[in-house]
Amino acid sequence: MRADLSVEELQALVRTVPDFPKPGIQFRDITTLIGHADGFASSVRHLAVLAKKAGAQKIAGMEARGFIFGAAVAVELGVGFVPIRKPGKLPVATIGVEYDLEYGTDRLEMDPQAVAEGERVMIVDDLIATGGTALAAAQLLRMAGASVDSAAFVIDLPDLSGAQKLREAGVDVSVLMHFDGD
Ligand code: AMP
């Protein structure tokens, strides 16, 4: 039987790498969390409890780290998984959304057939910072007809207000832990 780690124990497994990818950023690295068998499994179980409470009928995760947690949560919950992809990766006609980054823009794409009309889809990612990525994912899923009223993240950086922005867009946000700063 695997041990269930507390959120405090999980937080201790996240490695902080200063000045990555650029000076001043504290990169919260989940490599060390997912490399720990009980740490990874417990994070997934904690997220799956939140997804069950939210009544999620499907989980959507953003490339790439959202795939790690999102896919595992979907299996734990017994529902399907929707990959939200970087441009040009899907072999079918896609729908896409452009969103602003600190410098420039980025784009997310999905297969519009991946969700049914009105299906309750929960967004799962490793971390929410400014919320730009998660907001774009919510917009995209809604364009495809999904009902998106919940999202769950392993880590929140509350100083960047992403969770607040998502809540203002009608998405209920749950997180396992938070770190101060950006
Ligand atoms: P955002 O769109 O600003 O909410 O950024 C969210 C995405 O960027 C997440 O998918 C994270 O994987 C990544 N990210 C942003 N800031 C950090 C950070 N300080 N440490 C680790 N990952 C980050």
C-alpha cells in the first residue's frame, strides 16, 4: 500500500530553482515531486478528490506538464482526458486560441470533437502563475462546447493573481499548495 503524503510533505518535494528561465524567476520544479513514487501518487489522488467534488466528466491538461498530472487524474477518476496542445501537433482540423505572454503571444489548439456539448470538463495543470495559459484553455474548451467551471493546480503563485482572474471568468479554482513571489 502506498503512503498518502500530506500537502506539506508534497510541498517539500518541489524543487525551487532560482533565476530560471531568466533572472529573478523562482522556478518551481515538479521533476522532484513526480520522481517520488508516493509524492506523485499522492498529488494525483489529492487532485482527483477535487475533480470528483467538482463533478468532472472529463479532464483537460495543457502541454506539457498538464499532461503529466491531468492524464493521471483522469485515470484515477475513471474519465477521459483532453490534450490541449501547442500549435501544429494534432493530425486533425483544430480550433485554436492566441494568448499574450510577457513578450509576444502563444497559441493553444485542440480537437473540437474531443468534448461533447455541455460536458463538464476540469482543467488540470502543474502551476498557475498569471493565469494566461489556463484562461486560454478555458476559452478553447468553451468554444468546443464544454462546460468549464473548475480547474485544479498543484501549485499557485498567488502574487501573480492567475487564480483570481480565472475565478472572474467563472472558473472555480482549487490548488494543493502555494508559494509566495513569482
Ligand atoms: P501562466 O500562464 O502565467 O499561468 O503560466 C503557467 C504555465 O507556465 C504553467 O503551465 C507552468 O508550468 C509555467 N510556469 C510559470 N511560472 C512558473 C514558475 N515560477 N515555476 C514553474 N513553472 C512556471
